[in-house]
Amino acid sequence: MAKSKNITETLNAYLQDPDEASAYLEAVLEDGDNSALLVALRDVVDARGGVAELAAEKGLNRETLYRTLSEDGNPTLYTLSKVLEFAGLRVSILPMNEDHAKAS
């Protein structure tokens, strides 16, 4: 019988690719749950080396990052941009589709 992979190992392998990480975060964004987005960002950071490596590379406070990337976190735009940069991603602003704009 083949040995199965741990779900965390599988997710980490998947999220190391910036294209896959981007698609993962986009899917979470579509649900509109900010808490889920922060957890997903943490998944991406973990896949790319973890919070300690992010903090060291980007000159951010590790303890603050742990809180920021929790379900109750509230990252600043600066922190969000540094987290995304660490993951090989960036913030992008796009127009809403017409149906979504009318519903808002």
C-alpha cells in the first residue's frame, strides 16, 4: 500500500508556486471572509518558510506577524504588501464586474 502524504505537506508543496498561491488566495477572497483570508495568507507564508523567515527577511516583528496572520488579525497595507512580496505576489486593484458592483 502506498504511503499517503500529510495534507500540510501537500498544501505546502502546492503553495510554494506563486501562481498556485495566487489562485488559492483568489478563491478565498471570493468567499468574502476576511478571517479565512488571513488564515490562507498564513498557509502561504508557512509554505514559503514560515513566519520567522518572513520576519527576518522583511524586517518585521515575528510576534506581531503571528497575531496579524491569525483569524482576528488586522494587517496594515504595508504588512500585507510585505507578506505578499515574501510569497512572490503583489496587491492588484481591479474593477468589479458589473453584477457585483450593482449588488453592493
